[in-house]
Amino acid sequence: MSLFQYIKVEKFIHSVTNVTGLLALISFFAQYGFYLEPSLDKFLMVYVDQVIVTIFILLVSLKFFLNPEKIKYIIENPIEFALGSLFVLIVLLYQLFKISSSHYLISFKLTTTLIKVYFIFTQFYIIFNTVVTFIRSREKGFFYSINPARLFALSFLFVILMGAFFLKLPKATIVHISWIDALFMSTSAVCVTGLATVNIAEIFTIQGQSVIIFLMQVGGLGMVTLTAFMALFIQKGIRLKDQFIVGEILDDENISSLYTILKSIIKITFFFEIIGGVLLYFFWNNPALSEFNQIFNAVFHSVSAYCNAGLSNLPQGLQATEYATCYPPLIVIMVLIVAGGLGFYTIIDIINPKKKKFPKGQRLKLQTRIVIFSYIALIFGGAFLIWLLQRPQWKDLPWDQQLMNSLFTSVVSRTAGFSIVEIGTMLIPPLMIVIFMMYIGGAPNSTAGGIKVTTAVALFVALWGFIRGKERIELARRTIPMILIRKAFIVLVSSVLLIFGALFLLNITEKHSYFDLFFETVSAFGTVGLSRGITPFLTEWGKLIIIFVMFLGRIGMITLALVVTDRITKHTYRFPDTTLMI
């Protein structure tokens, strides 16, 4: 085949792929979003989906056989090749186990289920591939000509609005919910907050809960990070200017290692979520639930924990006695929360094999050491203070339960709003410790919120340095650039103004106690999700205010850090000094 003919065939494949993707999107949206007539539902499932998958397999086969380098194609397109191979296997299984029999290892019913799952995954891959192809074909490029701060904010806003739309679909809910509740739940999931105006188990169907899982995953990883990885993986790369944008959002100047970093982020995320889901499935072996519900609950909580979302699809959350007193799964959830809150770069630095080549004192970066030591101090120090201040109320509980309640509350205060105790009944002094920890949050480039532990350390070191009259701010024999100190103080002042402004408005629109509103506001800002039980009873204006705080709490501080660049405006003049009474 000549080069000209190959290009024509490639254009044909590209056009057919786009049409197939559009058809897959319509079919998927109709089947899983609306209650259709049985005849139409059967037509879409039996005929349209089969046509879509068949066309996809034919296109994959065509690309494979036309490509002169077969091995290279398999390496560069592992998902497509795997889906093509699985299709052959699925057809064989369907024919082999068409007649169900007790001695077969795989029954006809299970084979049919596998086929359905295969069709769903294939459709999702086709849809995503088509969307990425469409975006990349635009003149302004994959990420458009906007600065990273706006891109980061707009990507979250787009996912939130789309999430609210999908949560309003007929098949997403058991009971009708308002648009404001759909928007609130979508914002809470995308901003990995955990506050909820409705009971997820009682309101949302499996489809609706699946949407929430997807929103938490996107929110935890970041829309730009996830899409950039998929573009690199599926589309074999992104443009140079787009790599600079992603690098700036990830706060990494080394764009040459961008693909490696993104790949590591995805690997770390799914490693913890899969391991966590498997462990939760075995620890939560509830005979009253079906096999599917047990698996689904484990996956839901694993994603929610690692993404520091704190949302639960259990009727009473983790506060139910059978969950609150079962320690092994609680330990798994705490490990997932800490892993997600440590940050991708911290984990990458810890497991990086190259660190063995460095001297003993330099095996971990300074930021990694700050994050680890801060986490240890805050988690165990916070747990001790919570136990000490809450002990008058918990004195009748067994010692092990007191310690678990204290430790779990301290861990989830780091921006994951699970709770095994009733927050609304806790004493005010330990809740002040919780508020302090919610405000600080987790590590940068993590699924956690708050002002971040590195910002808190920088502020403390800078304050101590200013008190001592130092010209330079130093930490561990390193000088912290003044631009970073400026960023830290901007984050501090802007976060305080945001919390104060939201609290002022909430005291106008709501009738709840001042402390409850203060706790709710800080929880929303820190994207924690702990609540004194007032979230479902907020007015519509109150819900909108909390939505705004959750959104800015998730993207506002990062956006500020991106806006305040390393460029320092230098003037050739100087005004006369003046004095102010301080």
C-alpha cells in the first residue's frame, strides 16, 4: 500500500471512529440515564451496542493488519489490542457456555454479564477517545490559549456542571431532587469535600452513585491531570505549550519527565484504590448484601477515602455500630486517606529507587521530609488532644474504642469527612482542634484540601524569622525564596477573608448557631466534609454559599499560587520612606 493510500485509509478510519463515538455516546446516555420503553431499550442494547462494538473491532483489526510494525502497534495501543483480543474471547465464551450447566466453571449468566461489562467499557473508551480527538483537532489546541489558573478553575467548573446534570437524570435518583441539591452533591464530589444535603444510599441509584464515584475520581486527580494523561496515553502526546501548562499546574518545571510523572500519579492512585477496595470487600463481608453491592460499596469507599472525599453510600455512613467498631476496615480507610493526602510527589519521592544513590541525609527531598514530619505531628498530636479534651464524654467507652475514635477523627480532619462518631454531640474544645487541622489540610499536589502543610510550615518559619529580625528565611540549611513567603501570606490572608465573608453571609441567611456555621464553613473551605448535622437543613442561599466556598477552597488557593508567579517587578525608582504606628 502506498503512503497516499495509507493516509486516505487513516482519514476514513478517523471519520468512522468519530461517527461511532457519537453513536456510542447517544446509546450510553439513553440507556443509563433514562427509563426507556422495553422495546427501545432492547433495540439499543442488542443491536446498536453490538453494531458499535463490531465497528470498533473491525477498525482495530484494520489498523493492526495495515500497520507494518505489528509489535510496535501493540505496545503503543495496548487498550485497543486488549479490547480486540477480549472480543474474540467473549464470543468463544458465549458460544461455549450457551447452555448453563452446574459443572461448568463459567455459567451462561456470568458470561452474559461479562459481555455487558465489556460493551460498557468499550463504549466508554470509544466515547473518551472521540472526545479527546475532537478537542485536539481544534485550532487553539488541546488546552486552548488560556492561562493555567483559568484552565484549572474552568475544568473543575465544567465537571461540576456536567455532574449536576447527570445526577438529575431520571435513572440517577430514586427520589426526585432539586437542581440546587444536584449541584451541591456534584460540587462536593468534584471538590472532594464530603458534605451532603441528601442521604446518598436513600436518594441515588447505582447509576447515580457511579456518577459520584467518577466525579470523586476526577476531582481527586484533577481534570487537567487526568485528561493530559489520557491524551498522552491514547493520542501519543500533547503539544509543547500544553506540556508547559500541565507542568505549571503540577508545579513541576521538568516537562521532559511529564509523561513519567503522570503515569506514576495514575499508577499510585489505582494501586491504593484497588488494594483498598479488595481489603474492604473482605473485611466488610456482609451476608445481607448481594455480591455486587459488597463489591460496589468497597469500591465506593476506597475511591472516596483515597480521594479524601469522605462521601459514603451506606445508610448511616461509618457511624453504624457494625462499621464504627470494626477496626481493620477503619485502618484501611485511614491508610487510604493518609496516602491520598501525602501527595503524589511525596509518595513518588519515597518509593523512587534512585534515592538509594544519594547520601543518607539526602535520600528524601526537604518538602517530603516536611510533609511526613508534619503529618506525623498533626495526626498523633491531634489524636492525643482530641482524646484528652473529649475524654469526659467518652469515659464510659472501652479504651480501644476511645483511641480509635480519637485517631480516626484526627486522620479524617486532614480533609476526609468520614466519621465514626457524631460530630454534633462532641464538645467544643476538641472540635476547635478539628477546625485547626481542617484549615491546614494535607500536602500540595494531593487529593487533600486546606492551605496545605507546607504553607503552614512556611508561614510559621517566616513568622519566627521575622520576629528574630532575619533578612532571609531559612529552614534545614536551605533559604526559602521570598516569592514563596509572599505566596504563603497571600494564601493565608485570602483564605481568612473567604471564611470570614462566607460566615458573615451564612449568619444572615441561616438560623443555626454561630459555631455550627463556623465549623461548616471551615469544613467546606478545607474540603473536609465533617458537619455538625446542619448541611441538609441549610436554605438554598446557604447551600449556594457553601458551594462557592467548596469550589474556591478546592481551586482558589492553587489558582492564587499559579497567579503569583516568580516574576518580581523591579523599579528603577524609590519613594521616600514613611512611618506608620503599628
